[in-house]
Amino acid sequence: MNAYHGRPAVIFDLDGTLVDSAPDIAASVAHALELVGHRPPNLAEIRGYIGNGADRLIHRSLTNASDGVADDALFSQARMHFFEHYEKHICRHSTVYINVWETLLELRNRDYRLACVTNKPTRFADPLLRALDLDRFFPLVLGGDALNAKKPAPDPLLYVADHYDITPQQCTMVGDTATDILAAKNAEMTAIFVTYGYGEVTEIDAYEPLAIVDSMGEIIDPIAAAHLDPLVARI
């Protein structure tokens, strides 16, 4: 067990981890692609395209390939239509996943520091958190455009550690895609993968996560085992 040098932090991804935002994202992608004359992906396909930011989402949706790159002019048009529509319909059908509220409350009651690090642009991340009343849990939120690099680069995760004046080893990243788990590995942080989100669990073992869980409520025990409980440390 780690020695206590300050309150540990738990860093959460947003889409697919805290919130099922795919229905609203899919509706905005469909709107954008129809305007540029393309067949929109279905909801299942969109879920697989989420995780690396809005630009990758648009490229993937236009090319129907996870590593696809669309024509510049077509991409710019679709991107503009997507942003305009999503900004107005950001939380029509998005919902908080089961056990998220209870888990965040428990972690806060145990005195863990909390942060949200997402590749979603800040202009969408902040209002989505507010709309679902999750913003109260996160003194620190970093959107995908907050720094020069985003996940899987370690930069935003290391920023959280520096912000809270703790070491990376005192942080745990919780996410639903390989992007999240690889970011944690690159930052030398522990990570927990949640299986209910948008990523594929088959590729996660190689990144050696602390745990793979089926429900948000299952993250507390492995976090407590990896980091000295802040309340216990004060006794």
C-alpha cells in the first residue's frame, strides 16, 4: 500500500464512462451527414467511433472506418453542421449510467479528489456535466481542447496530478476505451476499465489495468486497495 503523501485523485472519462451520450451524438452526426449527402452510421456504429474527440468521430462517420480520413472540404462541412446541431441538442437523450451518482458521492465522502478528463471539446463537456448535475463533483474538468495534447497522451492526466500537487502514482484513471487506459499507462497511473461503455474489452489486457469492472460501483474497492484511503490516513 502506498504511503500517504496527500489525498489521492480519481480521474474520470465522460462519454461512455459517466454518461451514455451516444444517442444525442448519433442524432447530431446523422443530421450533419445527411446535410452533406452521406448515409449516417447507426447508433451501434457511433458507439464504436466515440472516444478520440469530435474530429475523429466525424472522420470515422464519413469514412465508416476507425482510422479513416475524409476529404478536407467534406470534413469541414460535416464538422460545422455537427457542432451547430450538437450544441443545441447536447442533452436530449443522454443519461447518467447506473451507480455513477452513488460512486461519486462515496468517493467524495472518503475525501478523494475528483477530476473529469475527456477528449470531448470543452464547449460540450461543461454543459453536458451541468445538464446532468454532475458538475458538482468535479472541481477540475479538462476538455479535449484544454491542452495541446489529449488522451492517449499523458498530458491531461499529468496536469491533474500537478494541479492537486500529488504524484501520478496517487491517481487512478477510470475509462471505457483503450484511449483512457493507454493515457494512464503513459502517465504511469493506475487505471480501471469499465465494460459497459463504448470500448472493446478484448484489447485492454495488454495495457495492464488495475481492474476491469462491469459496473461503476465496483471501482471503489480496487481504488482503496491501490491508494491509502484519505480518511484512514488522517486517523
